[in-house]
Amino acid sequence: MPLPGWASKTSQQQPKIPLRRLLVASFVLQIVAAGGIVGYLSFRNRQIVQTWMQQPGLCT
């Protein structure tokens, strides 16, 4: 059964992305995002600890 005219035109216009490239890009994006989140949380935690340690009476 042939596709309708509008369906065949839209399917021909979309570029085909290789599955390998798509998987590699998604894993790289996840690794970069996880590293960024861990780095941000580490930076914020260091700031909070430094602020907490500067309060009088906590370090004896």
C-alpha cells in the first residue's frame, strides 16, 4: 500500500542519523551533565562549609 503524498514527502526530507552516532551523543551528554551537577554541588558545599566555619564559637 503506497503512502499518501504528504507522508512520502515528509519522510524523504528528514535526514537519517546513524544509530551509533545518536547513542554516543546521548551517552556523552549524560556524562557531561552528571559531571556538571557533581561539580556544582561540590562547589556549593564548599561555600556552605566555609561560611559555617567562619561563624564564631564553632571552631574551638
